[in-house]
Amino acid sequence: MTTAYTTDARFALHDDSSHPEHAGRLEAISRTLTSSGLAERLLPVTPRPATQDELLAVHAPEHLARIEATRGRARGRLEIDTYVTGHSDEIARLAAGSVLALVDTVLGGEAANGLAAVRPPGHHATPTRAMGFCLLNNVAVAARYAQRQHGLGRVAIVDIDVHHGNGTQDIFYSDPSVLFISTHQSPLYPGTGALGETGAGAGQGTTINVPLPPGVGDKGYHAVMERVITPALRRFAPELLFVSVGFDAHWADPLAQMALSLRGYDALMRQLAALAGELCEGRIVVVLEGGYHLGALANGWVNVVRALLDDADCADPLGPAGVGEPEIDSLIDRILNLHHLP
Ligand code: ZN
């Protein structure tokens, strides 16, 4: 089984060292991957910039123009949380395009699955707005590309970043061909992702939100995976599974209050990889979103590499959260009821 991997040193050109979403995040991943000895077992995929047409499949032209207008300018902000440098337009297009190159590799059969270590992240970017450190919605651009370029019908996106993937939700809210499932802390930025947001029109039922109270950890996430995500994916039967993974649901993350451990993350990723094996010939593409504790981020990401390579190992130098979890059984029951899941 071959696992494809894409990243690029140029992502560091989009940087603000005083911001949580800084270039050191991918540097930490790169160091940990190198010291793991796993890098040489991965098939490297050369990034390319996404084309205007590929981006216009999910973003409005005015949105692309606003980012393009920052080319060569001094560092500033597109909105309160989201900085841009003079290189950000180029780098955001490269981040989105590198996931497309990865999709080509997986759907072309050269690799069974793949990971994209990209920045800036994407899941808060809506069709028309940059938001929450995100400029272009990398995973959404890739999902649409898999459909248009490779002729896929049903594509699923599971978002396990601690924040709601509001941009991805917006892009596919009325689209029955893309199943979007998000687990996220609630309340937390950006405030969307309520239980009752289930899609619209023809897309009614293909958005599944799992808003979790602060403090949910390995046990609660495992229950969500077993009882909600697994039956929902089986019912939808995707031809390709994307995972938007953020490591900010780890207990050590400074931006949120969840309690996943690295072992908990590992269990989730292995279950998602197994579901891809069962449902779509193992085709799983994992795209990096958030994660702001560098140790949790880098070790968590390299554990995903191990999971996709089907290595049994899992590194958890940070250990468990060591606190009790809130009960979420009744929340899960409500979600199952709302979505007519068994
Ligand atoms: Zn996040």
C-alpha cells in the first residue's frame, strides 16, 4: 500500500510569528516526520498552484480578487483573525492546488491514500469570505475537483478540527453529492454548526453537525465515531473520503477546551481509514486544518502518516488528558434521531 504526501517549504512565506497560525507549525511537522524515519516510505507529490477555474468552482470571483489585491503588499489583515502577506495569494493557491495534485495521485491509482500538510488552512473560508486564518477552502476545492475532473459522484468530508468547518458547510449546504460531517466544540468560534443545521433543499440531510460540550475526550469522540460518523458514512457510501483534521481538539491546545489525546486521535483516524477501506477502496485524503500546540500537532500528524501506512505504532508523548468527560449519550441520541440513523 502506497501513501502519498504533499507539502512545500514555500508555505512558510505565509507567516506571522506572533499569530497562532504561523510557519513554525509545518516546520514542527517536518522535523517530527524526519526523525520518525517514515518520510522515505511516502510517495512525494509535487505541489502546483490551483487554477482560477478550479478555485471558481467553490469561491466567488470577488473573493479571489480581494486576496489577489494583497499581492506584493505589506502584511495586513483581510478580516480580524486572518492575516495576509505579500505572498499569501500565491501560497494559498499553492496550498489548494497541492491537495488537487494529491487527489490526482490517489484517484490515478499511484497511491492508495494521501496526506496534505498545507497552510494556510481552509475550512473556515466561505464562498465569499476569508475567515478564521483561512483564505481558500482547500478541502472543498479538492472535493469539487474530484467530482469535475475525475467524474466522482458522492464525496464525503469529515471535519475533526475543534472548530466548526463553516466554510465547507456553506459551500456544500444545498448539495446532496457531498456529505459534510463536522465534530466541534460548542460554544466556540465561529459559532455555527448547531445540531439543527442539516443542509437545505436537495442537500437536506447531507450536513451533519456534532456540536460537543467542552471537555469531551477519547471516550466521547469514540462514541461519536461509532454511533454517528460510521453509520452516516456507510449510508452515504462515498467514492472518496476527505478528512479535515485539526489537532486543536487535543487537551493541550491553547485555543480550545477539548480533551482528546494523541491516542484518541489515532483511534479516530484508523477508524476513518478502515471505513475508507470498506466503502471506497481505501481512498482517504487527509488535509491539515488547525492545531496550535506544536507537540500535539506534529506528533498527531505523524501518527496519521502511520495510520495511513497501516503501521501499528502510535506516539503519544503528551499522554492522556487525565480528567473526566461530560456525558454525551443524549446528545448523540438527538443527532441519530434528527438524521434518521439507526
Ligand atoms: Zn480549528
